[in-house]
Amino acid sequence: MDKILIVDDDEGLVHFLSRFFARQGLEVRSCNNGASALEMAASDSFDLILLDYKMPGRNGLEALREMRRLQVKTPVIVMTAYGTMDTAIEAMKLGAYDY
């Protein structure tokens, strides 16, 4: 079974995405901050990580940078409602699969 990690501080969005992917037959795990995402990504394997950019504490790009430093090879899609061209370029340079 494919496994997805959803990282977002918006509980409503996490609930919606979790239900959507579960109905598709995927296993879904979630957390609401970058620090928890790093712990989960380092201790478990996922087929995809959906990572919010704007979160309290460590933002999504900081978490992505640390994931790559820890050699987490899982594809990461960075999500945001506050996107800029600079943020998109930085996300792609850090190895995001998509933005």
C-alpha cells in the first residue's frame, strides 16, 4: 500500500486530504509542523510527502532542506497559498518534486 505524509498546520485541509487519499486506498499519516515531519520522515518510509510552506516554527523549505541533508529520498510536493517565484525556485533547488 502506498503511504503519504501530509504536513500542514491547517487541520481542515489535513482532514480533507487525508479522507481523499484514504478513499483512494492510500495509507495516510499527518503532522502539523516541520519538526514532526522530520521525525516521521527519518523514522518511517513514505511514497510521497505533501509539505506546507508556511507553518509555525520551521517552515516547509527549512524542513525540506533538513530532509535532504538527512538523505530522505521521498518525493516532496511543497504546497502554499503564499507562493512567490523566489520560493518556487528555492523549493525546486532543494529538490522538491513539485511546487
